[in-house]
Amino acid sequence: MAQKVTKAIFPVAGLGTRFLPATKSVPKEIMTLVDRPLIQYAIDEARAAGIKEFIFVTSRGKGALEDYFDHAPQLEAELERKGKTDLLDVLNETNMESGAVAYVRQHMAKGLGHAVWCARRLVGNEPVAVLLPDDVIAAEKPCLQQMVEAYEETGGNMVAAMEVPEAKTSSYGVLDVKEDHGNLVSVNGMVEKPKAGTAPSNLAVIGRYILTPKVLDNLNAMEEGAGGEIQLTDAIAKEIAASDDVYGFRFRGQRFDCGSKAGFLQATVAFGLQRPDLKDELEQYLVELAAVRQAAQ
């Protein structure tokens, strides 16, 4: 039986330059998608999957992110005084238990593999989940929960995967599929950002992982890969050769790339339409907007 996954790493050290000037003073991870910060979606997904310990890999300027998970006694007291219990409940959901959160610094921008390596001492000899907050996934059952349930049967290492257009494979880590069993695939290898026309498949790795301690050991080599960075996919690929225990998991849900402005806007509309308090007004606006655009053509 696979060892239970109770720890998760959240790499949040990036500067968020694609969202300047907003990210000059606001960490990208607490920019709001409807009325919840990006990081809250990742935290909620991790909690649903049974994660109990949350490890954030941060950098200078991320103080607001750390404060977000702390209690706000003055605000809480004011809401309680005014009888705003619904808002108080929403606020309490964002609080983290004492000792549940840890922060480590990534002092140099050396890539995702390096960010995960920075957290190695807090992980110890246990499997660990990695969630990239930029990848927001709308799903009936949260993506990481789907993966944990599959991992309990397979053990080993697991990466979330989805089909992407062939023209876009050069932007992702791509799986070389060995055997395809539907939701679960075994792999011959992984290629990070393959050159156009050379991708072994169109099955791309997105920002959810379950990793064994061996992958973190592989990162100790500090080998630079694509873009001169230490690539997590390279460390995972070593386990394919050594242990043949790496699986791709086709999750059920819709992924939004909130690391891009277009993806962030698309997610805002999609999540807004799922909200009972916003759906009707937003839907009416979109219908009217489409009609105006069509008339203008």
C-alpha cells in the first residue's frame, strides 16, 4: 500500500512579471479570481486531497502572501460585532492552523526543480504533492484528490496530464507514452519543452505532481536543463529509467492557465458563471456584449 500523502509544496517565488504593474506590490498568488486569491484555490484543492502540511517556497516581496494565511483579529472582531457571520465564516476558511504552514526561501530563480529542491528538508523521507497555483482546475472532484486516489493504487510518482494542440507542445513538459490505460498512462520518458515537431506525444504535464523522495534526491545533482534551469521533469525522468514507477494521470476537469492574462480572464468568467450570486447578471452582460459585437460586424 502506498504511503499516505500529507505534505504539499507550493512554489510561489516567481516575480509575476506578466502581470506588471499589479505585481509590483502585490504577489501574483494573491491576485483575486472572482473574490478569492489564486493561492486559495490551490490550498482548498490540497485540503480536499488530505494534505495537512503546507510548504511555501517564497522569495523577497512575498510578505503579503504569508500574512494572508494568518488570523486577522481586528477584522474578525469587527465582523462579529456587526453580526456578519457569513463573512466571518468565509474569513475563517482562509486561516491555517498553527504549525501547518512553513515557508522556505528560494534566493535564486533557477526553475521549478530548484524550487522543489529548496523544500527537501521539510519533506523528509515521504511522498509529497506539488501544486502550481498558476494552474487553476475547475473539477467536480478536485484534481489532486483524483490523483491521490489513483496513487493509492499505483504508488510511485504521478504527474497530471492533458492533451494540448501539437503546436503548443513546445511550451510544456511532454510525456512519451508507454501504455495508455485511459485515465492512467505509463511512460517511457518525459521531454521538457521539445522543439517544434519533435514532441513524443501531445500529452502535456501540468502543475500537479505526487513525488517520491527519490525525485528530490535526483534534484541534488543540480543539473541544468531546458532554458538553463533545473527542471523538475528531468528529475522525474531519471526515475523512469531507474524504477519505472512514473505515471501520467488524465484528470477530469478544465484547466486554466492563470499565469497568462488571457487565461486569468477566461477563468474569471468561468468561475463567475458558477457562482449563484453572480451567474445571472454576468451571463446577461456576456449575451449583450456578444450581440453588440455581432451587430458591429
